[in-house]
Amino acid sequence: MSTLVIDNVKTIKTLNNIAESGLKVFNKGNFAVDNDSENPDAIVVRSFNMHSLEFGSNLKAIARAGAGVNNIPVEKCTQQGIVVFNTPGANANAVKEMVLTCLMASSRNLFEGVAWTKTLEGEGDQVPKLVEAGKKQFVGKEIKGKTLGIIGLGAIGALVANDALDLDMDVIGFDPFISVDTAWNLSRNVQRAMTIDQLFAESDYITVHVPLTNDTKGMFNKESFSKMKPGVQILNFSRGELVNEVDMAVALEEGTVGRYITDFPNETVLKMKNTISIPHLGASTAESEENCAIMAARQVKDLLETGNIKNS
Ligand code: MLT
């Protein structure tokens, strides 16, 4: 008697390195991770740009091990019935820690001070003398009592808000999409800006935590800068395209913006004195990579095994 063997192994392809702990999720169940597959059942991706890829007929899901999905052609996927996941909150703590690190380091002119110290040369007590003579140029400001404006009170924004309050900052938040309960339960004592212009007008520091969409693209521009406190410090750990870099260069030149701290280096402002460019390290921690990989893999596993779509 012959036995009918049904091959229902689901093939998973990964684009970019996905943390091992994420791949282990596929050890249980009928899965094969095959990065050479031309027609996988699901793809797990980090930052690989998928916009020019053609998708095979088996493809049922793409899971982005990260928050932003701008490297995935979401509309095309929807039309083809392919589910797109991201991993909301999985890297929020990593980004929050980076935002607060940069906020404090920037206020104390730490980036410039450390770079300057490396240029010093001398023997014996020459270096300490140069330090004493030159350190005045790096006198900083404390963040205590200053106002931090947070645009976007999702997973990252809410964490930043809570910790900024613990650092004795005044926090004002703006988020047109979040329910009052969610945002304001998460972020005790956050003052709610009724308009983004109110946040612009009151903030000494502004940090932005919104996705890149047609509405948010270029939201930091000549007009918005003109509504901000002169010398405001802006932190961008969301997406470079939120900022009109040409307008930013002018604002930095004129001092309208005192400092631009960005996780998305761009040649227009890269070399400017008051730009701090970071090579997209906001979510770059071992813990965050693991969290994102595990969440993405579980989403895919769930969908392929049970048909459940759970974006968490
Ligand atoms: C995100 O979208 O989650 C962050 O920008 C980090 C990343 O791109 O991996």
C-alpha cells in the first residue's frame, strides 16, 4: 500500500541577519528556514529595501523585525493578500535609552567635548593645563526644569515621556491619533498639546516618534522652525525624511535650531557644527534585536499555523 505524503513544510526566508533566538522559533513546528528559496511562505526582514522585489505565489506574510515598514511595499502586499507585520514596542526601550542619552549628552556638549579632548597633545601636565584653559567652551545646560516636547506618544514616545518626567523635565506631548486614555495613562503628568504649534512654541527640546507617511514627510521645515523657540534642540530617531534637510541647514546656520541630533545622517547637514549624526543606532542593542526577531518570528509562525493575524 502506498502512503500519500503531503509536504506541508512552510518555508521561511530571512533578508538581513535575524537574531538566532528569532530563528529558533521555527525549530518547533513544520518550518524550514531557507534563505535561497525563491518562493517562500513568509519573509522576515530588517532594513532590506523590498520595494523592487517581485513576490512568489506562496508568499503569505512579511514580518519586519523593527517598527518602521517603509522598506516594504505595503500597498502592493495588501493588493496581493500578503500580510505585513511589524514589531511595535519590541525595540522601544532601546530607542528610549538612546534618546535620553543623546538629550543629556547634547545638553552637556559631551559630543564636542570628547572630540576636542582627543585633539589635545602634550607631555607632563600640558594636557591637564590645556583642559583647564579650554573647558569653558563646553559649559552645558541642565535638562531639569526644561520642557521636552514629544511628538508621537506610541510605545517609544510614552517611555521617553515617563523617564523625562523622572529627570524632572516638564513634558508636553502631541499625538492626534492616540486615545486620550492610552496616552495619558501611560504618561503621567504629561501636558497635552492641543495643537502641534503649541508644542513647537513651548519646547526647549523636541523629540519625534511618528512613522514616515505622506502626512509626516517634511513636517520639520522652514515654517515649523519659525514657530519654535529660538535655539531649540531637535532629536530625530524616527526617519530622516521627516525633516526637510535644506530648511534644517538654514535653521542651523541662523541659530533658529540650536542643535539637530539625528539617527539618519544626511549629506546636507552632516558636516554642520550643530549637527550630531548617529549611524542609525537608536534600536541597535542585542536585546532589541532579539526582541524584534522573536516577535516577528512568532507572528509568522502563528499566521502560518493557525491563520491568526496578531501584530504584537
Ligand atoms: C525601526 O524602524 O524599528 C528602527 O528604525 C530601527 C530599525 O530600523 O531597525
